[in-house]
Amino acid sequence: MEKSLLACLLFGCTLAASFIDGSATGKVRNYRFEVGYIYWSPDCAEKMVIGINGRFPGPTIRAKAGDTLVVEVKNSLPTEGVVIHWHGIRQFGTPWADGTASISQCAINPDQTFVYRFQLDKAGTYFYHGHYGMQRAAGLYGSLIVDKADGEEEPFHYDGEHNLLLSDWWHESVYAQMLGLSSIPFRWVGEPQTILINGRGKYKCSLAAHLLGDSFSCRIRNSQCSPVVLRVLPNKTYRLRIASTTSLSSLNLAIGNHSMTVVEADGNYVEPVTVSDIDIYSGESYSVLITTDKNSSSNYWISIGVRGRVPKTQTALAILNYHPNSPSKLPSQMLPITPKWDDYSYSKSFTYKILAMHGTPRPPTKSDRQIALLNTQTKIDGYIKWSINNISLVLPSTPHLGSMRYGSKIGFDSEKPLDKFPDDYDVMQPPVNPNSRKGSNIYKLEFNSTVDIILQNANTLSGNVSEIHPWHLHGHDFWVIGYGDGKFKATQVTKFNLRNPPLRNTVVIFPYGWAAIRFIANNPGVWAFHCHIEPHLHLGMGTILSEGVDLIRKIPNEAMACGSTAQMLMNNKPH
Amino acid sequence: MEKSLLACLLFGCTLAASFIDGSATGKVRNYRFEVGYIYWSPDCAEKMVIGINGRFPGPTIRAKAGDTLVVEVKNSLPTEGVVIHWHGIRQFGTPWADGTASISQCAINPDQTFVYRFQLDKAGTYFYHGHYGMQRAAGLYGSLIVDKADGEEEPFHYDGEHNLLLSDWWHESVYAQMLGLSSIPFRWVGEPQTILINGRGKYKCSLAAHLLGDSFSCRIRNSQCSPVVLRVLPNKTYRLRIASTTSLSSLNLAIGNHSMTVVEADGNYVEPVTVSDIDIYSGESYSVLITTDKNSSSNYWISIGVRGRVPKTQTALAILNYHPNSPSKLPSQMLPITPKWDDYSYSKSFTYKILAMHGTPRPPTKSDRQIALLNTQTKIDGYIKWSINNISLVLPSTPHLGSMRYGSKIGFDSEKPLDKFPDDYDVMQPPVNPNSRKGSNIYKLEFNSTVDIILQNANTLSGNVSEIHPWHLHGHDFWVIGYGDGKFKATQVTKFNLRNPPLRNTVVIFPYGWAAIRFIANNPGVWAFHCHIEPHLHLGMGTILSEGVDLIRKIPNEAMACGSTAQMLMNNKPH
């Protein structure tokens, strides 16, 4: 059953449709989210934050595989639209519930409610977040934890669990951040003020000071920024669910004296691997198991530092609190030290170790189409942008799902983007003559075909810089079948790992390197595939994939009540 | 002709309709506005501002009476809707072009364009501004000057003219301002940092320092905040057009050594009256004539100070620059002194002097309906609000114009608000038991009926405070037929000025006082009537007036593509 269900979910099948029609045994779980601005002090400094139901971060949703989640999202922002994306949930049969503005739906207008209704297709560690403008960076996110269906068991044992949702936080508003990105000269907000754990951190104020009530160095004793404490009993095994919804930062997490065994990545089981620390990129999630078999008279640091960029942000700290120690008892050990920010060999070593659990479905042995996507920085009309095969993604005012389903030609650019970039492109050099344009960047995939995408990293405009880009695919998991340094060569296809490639929804490309993914285009819909770094996406670093558009069932009108789909629907011309 | 045209425009007639159908002789004037965030330094401190076409304030529109204005407004804000209201233009036959979100149209979505097309019904000094959230306070405004039609003449002579659009400016974003207003405890942004003249002012930096290039006290020599200089020739007569789009501030303007003769108020001619200074409230406009017959070897200060609130904002200054003096030559006289902020007798004395020019149509001698509106501060669920006859205005996600025209019952509260407030209400005391509720506050007026509205001011929650409220009516001019102190009494109807009451679109109520207006409900549409102070409107200080809704022609679908009107139109049930 486990295996056939997995296979079904991976490959798409009639079972998926029956889930949606409510014949599944799962429960319907109802939530009401009211999205609005709140005053909040994530790092003890009070700012305006986009909260849900008056709190930050949003409520943790907990459900079981097969359940139907119904979330009524009311937009109480005064003048802004909003959407919520359910990161990692594949939305079989409900592509309009993917929560991507301009792609799967119209933004929800102020004072309006939109009901997201969809099946939770498999157990795993997920999260949800805003997917409009840079609202994620403004605080619009929360955890979504899906347990195994009743009667099913996890393939590993644990006695308890804790959840850590990681993010980064700026004191500059996202409006100013977006304006800076769209300005000449380009204005960059800089590194985050604070790394947050479950929405809590410390800015210019130490956790120790907070714990000890030192009112001088940490003036605000504010429960909104109180330290995160994971209470554990000695000699037990705990599952830590760790997800990153950072806007920018690549992170490394370590626990003093405790090793971790990675067992899950992006909602898929992986072959257990024991490490001293983990790297986690925006859009990724992991579950790790830890055993609380260390000296139980001590507490232990959980430390989270920045990787891949010169760190200018204080290491974030939480406390692993062994019972019955006081949570305020400061750990006696030294802080775990985050690996050097640019030690990419270390990063690759970790990432390459993540492999599918034995028994995970293997990818088809061949692909029907290979798309190679070159990631370059460019300038268009003097504005710095990211482009993919020389097209910088722009999002239309009419959602692509509606435009494509209804056959509208309005509102997007139907020029086909290329499946290749020039053979002679030197990824080690800054782009010579970028010649980029803005575009809709829609790749139409044949339904049920097997697609390989090679993501190719390169040098940036400033030269001698190549950044980390975690790419996230909506509507699918994919197998990560290869990684490499430098420029991808056609011959490397023969070296793809088709034996135990991990299934994930986010894959990182390292500086000057490449990554190859394979997936089956089996989910009728229109799906974003993009760098999960919020300002990178805002600057055009993404593509749109469509598949089986004619198989999409009737889209609820309220998802399409904007732009040219609204005009079509009002003029009675759709379908 | 002049008289019959005026009468027609006042009373509504077939001529208005023929204007709209393009049979009028006026030109079509096309503008393109792209609304977006820009970095700008209105008071030399750089902030994010809502600009038009990359500049702040928006372009000055100049046209002639009878012209058709066509403004394509493209929303380039990343996540916010936008609308633009054409303040003082009555929109005969085009109520959907009034530019009030939730009332006359759906907000324009990001990356969408809406075309405002309407007739400029008469000459005058107008302006335009955002009418969604507090976008006006964020900088979304500009001047709209309508000259007499070809062949028509102003009823006074002048040799040249200058335009002064006044506003106030905060360094706190409007998002934070709105959040503060909607918080418990209430957080008030405080007085503006700067008063702006044509979008320019000085914060912690003197105009003299700027003019003289004193880089110490005024570090940024930035043309965006360079002093406003009105260049004049000696011994001429100039028309100064002065309009106020402040968010909060009541202002007083004086010119050193020069008296002013008021000739126009809110786009209507007034009996010329000569004064040493003028008070101007948000939403008002005046034209004054000045004669440049003073010592021509000197320049003169134009100074603008705050009235009605304890002033904490530096007096704004401009230079009246007599040719051929250098504009940098500082005036030798003392600064004109703004009258004491709470000298309301002085304010009333000025306001009461504004009377209709001889020959202006007189109001009907009787009204068909009298509506008395009590303005009180209140608390609803712990939130401080303003309420009108105990209802605090809330705006729906579906525009009232569409809901009412299509007969939808959804999206607004159809409970009739009252035409009176309790006889025993003591306006001199703080509200005792406010018992307010939120509501749509729609007054349905009989088409072509004559309506009197008595606006009654009162004490606020804090006690011993009664503020100034300039009320602005959309879609109409009205005659101001009475003013008084304390509570309005029914017997005062006999003392109404029906001989030469000024025609205006904005009327001020003074602390603890009342004002009476009369107008003819002759403009099919749904119209806002509200306090023009931005935070007061945001807190509910307004009502909606509807009239002749069944006479409204087909509303363009694109004005109604949101909320329940979009649903109705998409489900084919409208009309």
C-alpha cells in the first residue's frame, strides 16, 4: 500500500482524482486566516509585520496525509492583494489552489476572502507563505506539518518532535526593498538584521542577556522575541523538523555535542545519514533525528549561522533544554561554529549526501525532453535583473492558469523560450553581451512526459561572483539526478544517478555549478519554477511550466476575477 | 450663455449628457499616468513616495471647460490597488470615473490600466488625488486647472498666474500610519514633519540656508526640495491658484506686505473680498488676485502655517520674486505671522466672508429633506473611530455604484442610517454612551430633490476637544447656507442665507459648531461625502449618498471587476 500510494502520488493516477472528489478517508480540516498588518517584535525591535490572525508567524497547521485542508483566507490588508502558497503540496486536481499570484490565481483583494481547498497528498514537513510581491519577507508564513495517515507508520522511530521554521528579517519594509531592487542605481537592502527561529530572534541583544534578564543589553523583555527552547527528556530520540523560508539567507544549523541523522528532505524520506550540522537553503525542509544521550545536567546550544554570503548577521540561537534543567540555564559548552561561509566543498559534501531512502520510486531511465536553463545576471533598460536563457520573468496581471485554460492570448508573451543556451557561453566569465528581454518564460510540457532540467549557474555582472540559488518547483517533486561544477556537458547525462536520486521540491545550484533534475509532467496546471530567494524572483529569476492544461477542470471563477480572464468571464466568452 | 451654462451645470440638464456624448466643442485631452513608488526628497529627506510618471507631485493637468479628459492610469505599484479621484469635477454621466475605491469603482490592480474619461464641466482650480487607503498622504496627487472655454472670459482681470498646491508630509509610511489608527492602543503619527508647497518643503533646514547654499544647516542641495519661487513683474495683477490636499493640516497663507483678493472658491466665483491672509482647509481651493505694486527692489515671503492644531511643524515658505531681483535675494521684511492656531474667531471671520459672486444661481428656497449628521468620536470593540449619527463608515470590497446599479444585496449593509440625531445630545460634552456600529451609511436621495445637510460638530472622547472637519462632497457643488456655533436649532432654518450663499464642494465645521449645505440631487450616481482629513475618513468619518441609480448608463465592466459585482457579471446575472 505504502509503495503503491507513493508511486501513485509520484506518477499521478486516478487515485489522485478520487482524493479530490472526497472519496478518500481523510478528514476535512478547516482553518480561518485573517491576513493583516500587526505591530510585532520578531527580534525585540518593534516593526510592522504581515501577520495571520493577529500573530506572527502564522498558525502551525497540523494534519494527516489524505486530509483535505480548507483555509479561508481573508485579506485585511488595507490596499494590497494577497495569496498564500502551500509550499511542497502538489495540488493534484486543484492547480488554482497553489497560491501564486499571476500564475495560479488573482490576488485576493482587500476585505475579500478566498477559500483554499486541497488535498494533502503525503506526509512531510512543509510550510506556507505569501507569493505576491515580497510579502513572504514581510512575515507572511507559517508551518504546515503533515503526519502519516492513520494506520501508516514513519519508517523510523522517534519519541517526540520539535518544529523549527527558519527565516531572515530586515528592519527595512518590503516596499522599500522592492523599490530599491527596481531603481537605477540599484539599491540593495544588505544582509538581514536577524535570523529568526519560529519567528523569534535577537537584534543587538544576546540570548543570554534575555534569558538572564539583563535589562541593560537587552532592554525589551518581550515574549514575542523570547528564546526558542526545545524541551527534551534525556535518553530519547527526537525528530526535529527544520524548514527554511528565508528571503535570502542560506543557513547552517548545528546542535552542541549532538549529531543529527537526516531522514526526510522536502517531504520525502531519505537514506539516513548522520552529520554534525546541516546546510539548509530557502525553500528546503529536513527532518533530523537526535538522541538526547549527552550529559543531562547541561543544556545545549542550537546555533544557526549564515552560509554562502559574507555573514553580517548574528548567529541565531535556541536552547536544547534537557529535563529537568531550567531553560534559563546557559549551556556550558562553546557555541557550535558555523562552517566558513564560502567553504562550498563543505556545502556540497552535505548536499550530495542526501539520497533517496531505499524503496523510493526510481526515475524513468530516459527523459523525453531536456531543458537547460542558464542563470545570469543582466541589465534591461539599465535595471539589474536576473534572467533565464536571457529572459527575465515578469508576471502578468492575468493569472497564467486562466489565460492558458481559456485560450486567451492577452496578457502574456507567447514567444517560446529556448531549451538551450549557447554552447560557447563561458559560465566562468561575467556575461559579455547579455541582450536580455523581459518575458513570460512559459515552457509548455507534454502531459505525462519525462522532463530533465539542467540548471546552470554562472558568473554575475560584477565578475568573480557566483551565488547560491535554491530552485523550487511547484506542483511536483523531482529527482535530483546530478550535480556538478563548471559548465554542464552533454556527456554527463551518462553519469546521472538513476539508482537512488533524492526526491525533492527544491534543488540548490552552487556557484559556477549545475544541477540536473528529472520529473514527470503529470499534474495538469501551470506551475512556477523559480529561485526561492525572494529578491531574485522579484528580479525575474524564474520560469513557468505548463502541462495538461486542457485536462484542468473548471477553475472557480473567484480565482480568475481579474485582468483579462475577468473580462472574458464577464463578456461570456470563456471555456 | 454664461448664465445658462452655469445654471445647466448646477442643475443638471440634457446639456450635460450631450457633453458626454462628445457633441460638445471641447477637445479631448489625453494623459498617461503610471503610478509607482519612487525615491523622492520632498523636504530634502529622501523617502519612498507614490509618484506619477516617476515624479512627485503628479503632472499638472491643464485643460478648458468642456474638454474631455482621458487619463490612462497604469498601476505600477507591486501589490497595491490604486484609484485617482478628480476632486471638484462632478462627473455628470460618468459616475464610474469619480475615482473612489469601493464606491465608484474597483481599485485598479497592479500592472493593470484603467481609463478615466470624463468631461470637465466648468473652469476652476482643482486637483486630483488617490482615494484608496491613505495613498493621498503617500504623495499621490497633483493639480488640475481648468480654464474657461474658448470665447469665454473670467469675470476678473489678471496678467499672469501661479499655482500653489499645498500638502503635508510625514516621514512615517502610510502603512504604519494606517496600522497605528487600527491598533489598540491607538497610535497617532503626530503632526506632519513638513508642509509642502507644490511638493517641496524643508525639514530641519531653512529655506534661507538652501537659497544661500549653506551646506552645514541644509546638507542636501536637492532640486526636489528647492524653494518655490513665484516670479512676478512689478505693477501687474496675478492670480494665485491655491489648493490644499493636506492629509491633516488646516493652513493659513499670507504674503509679506501684499493683500489678496479672493475671487474663486472650489471652482466657483465668489464676491471679491480683500484679506491679509487666507485660511484653507483640506479639500478646498481658492484663487486670489495680488497686485505687485510694492517696493520692487525687494522680494517677499509667502508663508504657510498651521491652524486648528497645536503647530509642531515649521512654517512653509516660498518667495514672491519681483523681476529683476535674484530669486536668492532674501526678503528684507519680517515673516508674516500665522494667526494663533486656536483663534477660531479669526478663522470664522474669513470663512464667513466667502460669498457667491453676484449672478451666481441661488439655491431653491426650500429643501425636500433635511439630514442632520452628528460627528462624534467613539469606540467600537475598543478601537477609536469616528462615527456619523453613530455609524462609522466602512467601505466594502464591492463598489457601491455596481452593487446598487445591479441590485446586489451582497457586500454592504442596507440598513438605513438616520436623518437625525437625538434632540438631547449635548455637543459640548464628550460622548456619553456612544453605542456606535460600523456600517455602509448610505443615504438614498430622491432624484432631483433638494437636500439640506446639517453637519454638527461635537466634543471628542478625550473631552474639551472639538476638531476642525472639512467635509467634501463628490459629484456636486452645494450652497453653504449657514454656519453657527453650538448645537444647530430647527429655528435657524429661517436664518439660512439664500441670497448669496457660496457654491462649494467642501465646507468646514468649526469646533463645537455646525454648517448647513443645500444641493440638488441631480447627478445619477453614488457619491462619497466625507471629512477630507485622511485619517478621519480612514476611521469612518463619512457617508455615501446615492441618487438616480436607475438612470445610470451601463457601467464599464472593467470598473466593476471585483467582489460581488465581478461574480454577478461572470455568472451572467447583472442588469
